[in-house]
Amino acid sequence: MNLDGAHVVVTGASRGIGAATARACALAGARVTLLARSQDVDTRVAEIVAAGGRAQALRVDLTDPGAVATAAGRILADGPVNVLVNNAGAGRFLSVAETPPQEAVAMMASPYFAAYHATYAFLPGMLARKRGCIVNVTSPASRIVWPGATAYTAARWAMRGFTKALQADLAGTGVRAMLVTPGKVASAYFASNPGSEGRLPRIARLIPTLSPEDVAEAIVVGLRRDRADVVLPWSLRLLFAVHALAPWPVEALMVRTGWRRPAVDE
Ligand SMILES: NC(=O)c1ccc[n+]([C@@H]2O[C@H](COP(=O)([O-])OP(=O)(O)OC[C@H]3O[C@@H](n4cnc5c(N)ncnc54)[C@H](OP(=O)(O)O)[C@@H]3O)[C@@H](O)[C@H]2O)c1
């Protein structure tokens, strides 16, 4: 896909991977619309415009289907959307016993239902024009699980399942879906979701930490090359390949080097 002149909508663009992706797409010639709840999206727009890009922002809670429909109506009134990047997401690494049901529902709502609502709003226009791309960002937990992050992991599997199902549905339509799976990223994620960073399995330290800009660049390259599956860095790709060949030892390592359930007094 040629990003020059395209209209790219990025969710969760107030910081981190989403902000870097919006900026990278704008610098590649796209007009970008940034979506998030906080006012920081306005700052991100000002930075992109100062760098010579074209950007606008809308503040919306993507877990609210009505609010997403209203925002999408305003965006589409301005012209078609060529790329939707579903990146908004949150959720702490917690076991089931530590996760009250309403928190588990919120963790499924963002990222998964946020991505669903946005896709529901923008996909029909892409199908009518027979082109476009839905980009879904997920976590390595969607392929190789570790202990102590149960509802988080389920929500990232939902993102992967949604993308694979979209790829099957969209075959032959001219519209594509791309799954992006970065390793650990140095963003505000772990500050916003306290207690999570310490639960990454120790084996994960072998995989270098990425910057949001690394992920943004991989998304731009993936879009240009019409990729279906983007995994970075290369050492994570290698781990996925080893896991595909020999799942049991990799899963055992995740458990052995991961979070330990506190002992319960008998
Ligand atoms: N950081 C990592 O190590 C890592 C690794 C792999 C995958 N990921 C995934 O990548 C995605 C982005 O992560 P990040 O590291 O960039 O995190 P981040 O810095 O915490 O950014 C999360 C973004 O999502 C937005 N957001 C969350 N809930 C929202 C909602 N209900 N409505 C609208 N916007 C919402 C936030 O904006 P507001 O708060 O302003 O609404 C923010 O812009 C997440 O889905 C995460 O699971 C992260």
C-alpha cells in the first residue's frame, strides 16, 4: 500500500506505539487521524503538524460503541479511510483470583472491543472501495503464554483471533488485515498498568526492548509491503519459530522463569 496521500486512523495515539505510528504515517505522506481519550492527542497533532505532517485528533472512549460510531461519522464525512490501526489497549498482568469480573470485562473492552467497534465503523467503506487495511496490534502473549497475566493474555488472543478471522473473511475483497506483534516496548504501558512489568518471565530479558518508533517503522514497512504478519524484533520471531516446532519446552521455560503464585498457608 502506498501511504502517500492515504488517510490513516490510529487508535490509542495519545502516546507510545500509537503516537509514534501516527507520526511515522504522517511523515510517509499520509493524512492521519489520532484517537484516544486524553487531551494528549492534541499535543501529538501539534507535534506532527510542526514536523510538516497533516493530522487531526478526536477524543473518544473506544470501548463505547455509540461514541465510536459518532466519531467515525465525523471522520468519514471528511473523506474515506484507507488504513485503520487498532492499537489502543490497557490491562494489568493479574491472575484470575486478582482480577474482579468488571476489570476482566474492561480488559477485554480495550483492546478487543475497541478494535471491533472501530473496525465495524470503517470496514464497510473499505469494502465498498475494494481496498484498505485493518492493522491490529497485539502482544507476544497471543502466541506464548506466561503465568500471572490471565485476562490480559485472553484479550491479546482475542486480538489475534479477530485478525486471523478477518483475514479469512476478507480474502478476495481487496481489503487486508495485518497483525503486528512487538516484543517489550519502552512506552508508558507498564507505568499505566502497575505491577505488570515485574511479571514478565525472566527469559523475556533475552529479547531486546523496542522503542515505539521501532514498532511504528515496522508498521509502515508492513503496510508498504502488504504484510499479513509482522513480528519484531527478530529474536522474538526466532522464539515463535522454536515454539512452533517444540511448544512444550518453550512453555515450560515461560512458567519456570515467570511469576510464582504466593504460597497459601494450609
Ligand atoms: N508496551 C509493550 O511492551 C507492548 C508490547 C506488545 C504489545 N503492546 C500493545 O500495544 C498497544 C499500545 O501499547 P503502548 O505500549 O503504546 O501503551 P500506552 O503507552 O499505555 O498507550 C496506550 C494507548 O491506548 C489508549 N487507550 C487505552 N484505552 C483506551 C480507550 N478506552 N479509548 C481510547 N484510547 C484508549 C491510550 O490513550 P488514552 O489513555 O489517552 O485514552 C494510549 O494512547 C496495547 O494494546 C498493548 O497491549 C504493548
